[in-house]
Amino acid sequence: MTRLPSKTELAQWLSEQDGTPTMRDIGRAFGIKGGAAKIDLKRLLSELESDGLYERRKRRGSEGGIPPVGIVKVTGPDAMGDLLAVPADWQGEGDPPRIQMIERAGQPAMGKGDRVLAKLLPVEDGYHAHPIRKLQTGPRTVLGIYRAGSEGGRILPIDKGADMEWRVASADAKGAKDGELVEAEQTSRSHLGLPRARITQRLGDPGAPRAVSLIAIHQHGIPDHFPDAVLAEAEAAPEASAEGREDLTGLALLTIDPSDARDHDDAVFAQADPANPGGFVVWVAIADVAAYVRPGSELDREARLRGNSTYFPDRVVPMLPDRLSGDLCSLHEGVDRPVLAVRMEVDAQGEKRAHRFVRGIMRSRASLSYEQAQAAFEGRHDAQTAPLAGALADLYAVWQATLKARAARQPLDLDLPERRIVLGEDGQVQSVAFKDRLDAHKVIEEFMVMANVVAAEELIARRSPLLFRVHEEPAQEKLDALREVAEGAGLTLAKGQVLQTRHLNKLLEQAQGGEFDELINMATLRSMTQAYYAPENYGHFGLALKNYAHFTSPIRRYSDLIVHRALIRAHRWGADGLSDWDVERLAETATQISETERRSMAAERDTTDRYLAAFMADRIGATFAGRIAGVARFGLFVKLDETGADGLVPIRSLGNEYFHHDADSQTLRGEKTGTVLGLGQRVTVKLAEAEAMTGGLLLELLDVEGEAMARAKGSKRGRGAPRKGAAAKAGRIKARKKRERVRGR
């Protein structure tokens, strides 16, 4: 995956350039390749532009119908949090162009429904609207920290790019206490003073778990409340009829999910195939969400806007209302549910020989957890799994057969443990651990991959439009960087041939169990591009598959719903298949849901960082072991062994000497001592600061590879010792007119 620079790193680099670099210049400097990574880069640049730290080069010319000065209507934030608008009286052909509002400090805040007279300047992807004055104002809300005063108080917004405080009268404070997280709505505007607001909701301690995820939801613009029309449509939905569906209730289909799962959208079944010696018949049944979410409906519009569900340690922001996701569409035990299912014949070598799709009705035999299934695979049955011993044994046997096909295909085999935040009953972080990787997880994953491949193959064969899950090959520059890291560790990566995943797996095997195991896994991950959705098929490099689409999770991913509709239309199973509107806008939908996926990932990552910072806040001064996970001009990023948290070692704290940054080798070299700091080195660090609000950790480097950090003569802890509040600045960015200060989010 391409590693994007942080806002702090990007702002620092921009400040060092002569003139205004283009997106291409920036992409080349940081090795950013592929459409998915460019979506994230575009988001970062938009944020920096609104902060006054970057100005895009303008396109020549202008599209017809857009005057240089005109009235626009604010429509609200997009998937990446940019405030968008449309021309108030669009007369052009087709959809109106993309217009991004550029808010500046000191100007009145803008919100959905506002009509604004603005100067319109063409840019790469549409127009930027620089407000001249507001003509009409819609409702405006804010999430922030309340600071009490003698007569009421103020709200310090946590929104990105929001520098203006809000004034709250005592009568409008709703009893809020100093330091509380609050939601408020604007009551009046002032061209001279601060905008006035009244508090609508007190959310308590900003470091509390509920607030941690809520902050991420608000900052990233994730819709977390369903409109009344959407809820009404969901509540009015009748249960789907079994008429015209194939009866699958005789199959011992069952679900295997996390123990705390509320929705169950996939079920599996397998049995030996007498007509295929050593082979099996495998069924994968997926909730028929398309039966409830019809094209053009309120539910459909909201699901497309959200793109996917977003998961936090304490909550889920679902793509669909609970009436569907937790009830009608969920494959609950012992209840008849509509499904789209595929029957696959698999031979003894794990290769698929034939398949058939059906629209059916099923009844789950059991809703098992991964831990229950794993115990059953190991011969330890409970009251729920004992009656299903034969069915579970067949599932495991099919998986064992597919391992042979997997070994021949050689998908990328990274070993990257996933963190798990454990919350106590009081909602505080109890522990940070790494999730267990069970065979039960791998069994279900392999069945889902098989079904996704077959769905893509079926639709290609029927010449049907669909959305593919695309994962492009790594950029050559990234592979060269990976090769340098491997050679530095005494390992080799094949050169002079078309790269395949088996070459990367061979490198990973060389490192397995050695001192550079984690380093090589991390470096390989960083060399990868990011997957995205597209109506064109570019294959899936990481899985080593030519044809791949998402079919198995329509409750939580809009991409899968599109594939379901495509199958319904291709098989003529009903009027709820892919609509002409869907087909015409497949490319637009692909971009939209790729962006919402990035948005959710960023919100989930921010939340995890904040939880980790809160968890470690009472361990200031403690020492930790870790590895250098990133090298930048301004310092080192260190991943801590104990929690997997990432912290920053500022270059100023490394000693009284100049450190040269080599982007190619990803190292810092001390000018006087010759000290070389690079990716993968084992280090010991001291926690200098932890800022729960921003999720920033500031570290001090103590030793490298077991040896005390060399200091140039005359160095004290140094010229660059961490300053008070530095962790907060490492997590947020705030613009200043002369670019004197940069603080990260």
C-alpha cells in the first residue's frame, strides 16, 4: 500500500519548495501511484489549501455556463469532508460541475442550504468558490470543547480547518461544564464578533470512548443519523416473499462471524461430491439486500452516499438502518431469509470445476462465532456445534483442499497482526492486544474469495456491467525501494522480470522468523498500491486473481449491492436488478464508494490512534521497544512492539548536529557522528507526551540496535528536546499567514 505523507510532513515539504508544485510533482516526490492513493492525496491538498498552505495551479479556460462571479448553493460536505456547492441556476448540459467552497479564517461560517455570492476559479477537478458574501443562511452546527467564562463561554471547534470560536450565552450553555465536548447550533451571525450558538447536546469528557469515535465521525463527515424518510422506508419494508425463489432450506447452511456481530450476511455449506472423487459441493449464500433496497429509493440514495459501514471499538455506523441490517436482511438462526447463492463444484485440488447462481430462500442452522467453529475444527464441540459436526468437518476439508489451489496461485502472504482495542464496562481502554488469527477466519475468507471470483466470472461471461475490486501492481519506484531495504537486510528480491506475488512471497519466506521479519512485511506492505472500485477490470494483484468483484457483504458495502443487482438483471430474476441509471453512473459510483471507503479507514485509524494515546497517557516517561517504521525530513516514526502504536521522534530531539535525509534509502545520517537511522532498526524510546484529543505520541530516542544514541560533542538532550504541547501539534495542522507554525491533527 502506498504510504501517504501526513499533513504535517506534506506541509513541511511544500514550505521548502520554490513556486507551487503540481499534484504530479508531489506524487513523484512521495512515490504516490495509482488512482486510489491519489484520492487521499487530493484530500490532503484540499485541507492544506483551505488552511492557506497550498494553492493549486489553475486550468486555462472555463466551462460554458459558469461565470467568473456567481451565486452558488452550499450542498454540504462530500465524502472527504470538502464543503461543496452547486450553481444556484444551472443552465448547462448534464450534471453541474464540482464546486468546492474555500472557507477562510475570519469569514462567516457556511453550512448546507446557504446561498453565497462567490468568485469562481477553474481548477483541475472543477471550480473553487471564494465567498464574497452570503445571501441566505441555512442551519449550522458544530462539535467542540466548551470553555466556561464569567458570562457563558466559548466553543473551540474540533472540525478540521475551523479556526473560529463560537460564543455561548449563559442561558444557552445547557449547564455545560468547562472542558466538556458539546454539540451546538448557530443562533446568530456577526460580521464583527464571534458567531453566537446554543448548546444542543452535552457529550461529556472528550476523552471518553463515546466521544472518541464521535469526534472521528464528525471530523470525517460520516453520516451517522438516518433521515426520517429513510427510516420510514425501512420500517415499512415487508418481508421478502419465497415465491419464485429456489428452496435452499434443506441445506445445512450456517453463519460464522465475530462473537459480537449484529448482522450476518453470509452463510456457507459443503458436502462431499460422489460424482467428483475427492471433491466437494460448496454453497455460499448471501443476504438478498437488493430485494429491500431498490434502485432510486430513499434507502438506495442513503446507502450510496454512505458507501459502506464504518466500524469503531464502541459502535458501528451502518450503511443500512437496523430494521434491514440487523433484522430483515440478516441471516439469523432458524429464520427464513431471501438470498443470492452460488453452488460451486470443487475438485480434490481445490479448483472450481463448475458453478451455478440462484435466487433462493434459506434457513440458517446455526449462528456460530469464530471461536466456536475453531473449537469444533479441533474436535471440541459444544451443545450448538455437536449436531453440526459433520457439516463443520466438511467445511474444514474443503478449505484444506483449497490450500493446494492457493499454493499454486500464490496470493501475497503478508503477516501483519491486527490491533484490538478492548474496552471495559466503564468504557475506558482496558487493554490493547493483537487479534488472534484462527483457521476459522481463513476458512470463511477462502469461501468468500471463491464466491467473489465466481461472481466476477459470471457477469463477465454474461457481458454485464459491474464494479470490479481493483488492486494494481506496485509502482517500479516502490519496488526499487523495497529491493534496497531487502538488500540492506541481506535478503534478495527478484529483479529483471515481471513481478509476481510469488516473488514477494519468496522474500517474505526468507525473512520469516528472523530479525528482519517485521521489517520486510512492513516494507512490502508500503510498496503496495491501494485497492479501489472501477467498472473496468485491471485484476487484483495482491490476491493473484484476474477477475475479482465484491459479492459477499451487501449489508455493509454498496459495491456488493451493485454486483447483486447486476446478477439479478443478467439472470432476469426481477425488476429490482441493476437500473439504467446505475449503469450510466457506474464510474461515478466507483469513485464515490472508493472515497467513502478511504474516509472510513481514516476515521477508524484516527479513532484507534486516540484510544492508544488515551491508554498511554498515564505512562509518560516510560520506555518502550519498537522499530523505525517511517523516515521523514522532520523525524522518525516508531512503531511500538507492545501496542502497535506509532509515535514521532522529532529530528530536533536527535542531538546537536544536522541530519541529512535520504529519501531513496529512507535514512537520516548525522553530519558529525555519522549515525545512520533507517527503516526497521530496533530502538528503545521514552514516551515524552501523549495527546488523547489528537492521538499524537511524541517519543525520545534512547538507543538504536542496543547501543546508546550517539550525540555530537556539546549536545545536551538537546536543542530539539520535545516542547510542551508538541504531541498535539504533531496531530493537527493550523495555518498561519507566514507559515510560521504547523500543527498536525
